Amino acid sequence: MLKEAIYHRPKNNYAYAYDQETLHVMIRTKKDDLTSVSLIYGDPYDWQNNKWQFTSKQLVVSGSDSLFDYWTIKIKPPYRRLRYGFYLEDKDETYFYTEKGFYEKQPEETNDYFSFPFLNRADVFTAPSWVKDTVWYQIFPERFANGDASLNPKGTLPWGEYPPQQNNFFGGDFQGVLEHLDHLIELGINGIYFTPIFKAESNHKYDTIDYMEIDPQFGNKETFKKLVDACHERGIKVMLDAVFNHSGYYFEPFQDLLKNGEKSRYKDWFHVRSYPIETKPLPSYDTFAFEAKMPKLNTENPEVREYLLQVGRYWIEEFDIDGWRLDVANEIDHRFWREFRKEVKKVKPELYILGEIWHDSMPWLQGDQFDAVMNYPLTSALLDHYASNTITAERMGDRLSSLLHSYPANVNKVAFNLLGSHDTPRLLTLAKENKEVVKLMYILQFSFPGTPCIYYGDEVGMKGGADPGCRECMIWEKSEQDTELYEFLKEILSLRKQYAAFGNGGDFKIIDSNETLIQYKKQGKDETLLFLLNNSSDEVDVDLSSLQEEAKSLLGSHYEHGSLLHLKSFGYAILLLN
């Protein structure tokens, strides 16, 4: 038994309250090392005849990666208190493992065990209930649709022309979105994520000039309110993008700083390292990524905090938005995000708070800051296998399993799962224009725990490299759209809604994988789905005769119980097991 690989900690993803009655407990061990793990647990105050009363129950392997097995169990302590340890077995040894270490004989003193002091309702991670059933659609407003030419910025180019530079304008606006909501409804979308809409100099609007005003090229507040109301009438949630880490160069307080230097009343709104203010060769103030036009805001300053909190409240109170996506969220202090959550949740308790964080995000996902983060580790795992072919299906599966065990299950169910965005080349381009490979990625994205998002135009087969290629105008001419890909996505979205196990109603577990083939199950309360994805130019037969259940094909290859399942080149099968 490799003791050095065994790890547990009574917090975060290893021991947490899943709901008001249920605890999830996990322990990590070396892969294929142990034959059995049991939880020894009881109430710390339950003693009879000077003996602690405990129960023993076996854990199951909920997933594995290349190094570790993850053993989990769900229990309901009757009095919401718990002391617990683990009984570990391999082929040759057995040990008791507690907070104090390893024992050959079970400890009698309860203080030696791990402790979950009390399952407090306020400590249960709770995200908005609607999110887990939401399918998002990301709109880059400047490039989605031009519905009101009178709003066009100076120098607006003809719609559909390839952008000659990164900062050209094509006149996309709110009226254009209003005119195409039926396209989203037909696809099965029930959430829109807008990149920034506030007044800014650029076309991407991540350089905010005024957080309280809509950029005039998109319309006015009346039109935006009309758009939000129209979305809500159709059952579509609306999430806005806020850039609180930094402002734009022409943000009034920063312009005052440039003009008045150390005498500016706004000098403490920013992180100035030296005076006079310099922008070249490097800014003399902190910025986003050394970008002189994006000065970093000092969120530790009371005036800055109150201004940004007012922004957070205003767009909910006045326009009833449903979510905030927070740009560069990990570079802002935790204190600010705790205050932000309290303030916006007072206005709308069911508001979704989504942070842009690319790495381990557990510090922000403990119920006091964000509801979710953008799931870039999922994005990279899928792109590395399907698009660039730099890892095998087995390695991809290892990364997915490790990812799922990095967070509590209730956190995973509201993670924001994306494959492409305005910051990356188009999905079809990354996949070398192999549409069948794109379909495999979509199947995995939509069946993985979380809330999936489609980048505008990907559903109709738009192509393009990095910016500006990935930000071309939406194609609205039916003759130029890939209607077959659009219909495929409609079917996937329909299955996700029809079968609870397809989405967040099913536990995800990888069954088998090799160089190019991955098999995984989604186990739900009333159904089980089996997914088989073949990322190979070769056809493959998969022996499923070991299945105890009868199977019905929902999508992909035909299947007869007891026979080989034949997967075509880059083929797939989704089977309903009864």
C-alpha cells in the first residue's frame, strides 16, 4: 500500500455538504493500489457503555486518472455531525486512516478521527437552480446582426466583409439581436451571454469608458430593456460581461489622473507606481497585461468598491438581468468579490455569478464569492485530443476525471462549459474543418456536467482563425449556413432536455478509453446512457456483450443487443440502457 499517495482533507472537494442533509466524502489513493475502502463514521457524542458507536460503509471508485483512484460516498448524518475515518485494504495490508495518520488497530478516541463539526444550512454551496438546465449562446454584439443602420459608427464596413483589421466596425446592435431571437429558440437556447455592452472605444468593449451607459452603437437603454423583456418572454436568461479588474483609457477618473497626476482626486483609484504618468515603453501604473489603455482599478479603495458595487446593482435593478460574467476575476481581491456577492444577491437571489478564471478555482467557489467559473480545463482537454491530436483519448479521460474530482459535485453542475469564444479561433477551424470531429466535441461538451455554451455562428459552421477571423459577422443567408450541423446540434439539445441523465441529472464516469476511443456512462435516477466516441479515421467494432441491460440507440450507429457495435470513422453512438 503506497501510503504517500493517500490523501484526504475534511473540506473543499474532499468533504462537503451537497445539500441540507447529505455529505459527500472522498479519498484519493494510488491507482489500482487498494482493493477496498470503507468509511467508519458516527456522531461524536453517541457513546454507549463508554464505547463510541460507529457504522461502516464501503466507498466506490467514482473515477480514476493516470495516477489516482477517487473513492466517494454519500451519507446523511442524522444529527448533521460527523466523526469519521477510513479502513483501507489492499492484497496484503489493512490500515485505519484518520486525521492523526495510519493505525493497524482502530483508534478508540474520537478526537483522532476526521471531523465534520456540523452541517450548517448557510454553508451549503447553492447556485441558482435554473443554471444547471441552461444552454448558453455567446453573442459578440458588434458582429451578430445589424438591425438599425442609423446607429452605425463612423466608417462602418458592409456586413459580411472580412475584417481587414482587429478594430473595424460592422454595426451590430440590440435591434439585430431582437430580430433573430427565433433562431436561438429553434436551436434550443435558453441563455444569452453578451460580451461587454457598455460605452467603450473598441469594438470588443473590454475597455470601458462608462459603466453606467450603453455604447451608442448598440442602441439605448430603452432598446436594451425591450431586448431583456423579449428574452424573458421566450424563457431566455440574459448575462452581461463586467470588466471590474481594469477600466478603459478614456474612463473619466483615469483621464483626470492623466491630467492632474498626483493632485488628481482619483489617484488612489488606480495602482500608480511612479509620477509623472508614463504609458511607454511600459506603463508607470498597473494594467491588464501591460496594456496601457487598460489601467487596473484599485478595488481596495472604498470609493472604487462602492462605484463598482453600484454598477453591479444598477443593471439588475433597472433591467432585470440574470447574470454577471466577471472578466479577469482572479486578479481582484477576494474581499471585493465577497461584498459583490452580498450586494447583487440582495437584489436578485437567483442571479448567476460567473468568474473568468483559467486555473484551479476552489478559493472562489466556496459559496461566498462565485457560483461558477469558465471551465477552460474542459476546453483544453477536448481541443487537445479532438482538434490538435496532441493527447490520446485515454489521456483526455484522465484529465476529465481529475477535473471532476477537483470540485464538489454541486459546483460541477453549474460550471460554464465552452469550446470556443471571441478569444480563440473558430471550433471548425481548430478541427481542420472536419465537421465529424466537431460533432464528437459537442457530444462530450453537452453530456459533461455543467452548463454548456455555443459561440455565435459555430452552430452554422462558421470558420476563422484568431482575431479578427473568429469575430466575423454572423452568417444569416441560409444558403451559406451548414444546416446539417445546425440540425445535429438541435438534436443534441433536444436529447439533453428529454433525458435528465444526458445533462446534470446523470453522474459522469469513464468506462474505457484507448488511443482514439472513449466510452463513458451517465447514470441518472431513472435512466443510464452510454456514450461511445471514435476519434479515428478508421472504423472500429466495440464488443458490448458484457452489458447486463438492453440497449436502445438514441443517436449514431445502430445497435443490437449481444452483437458488436460498429462505429464508423469519427463515428459515435449514444445508447439508452434499460
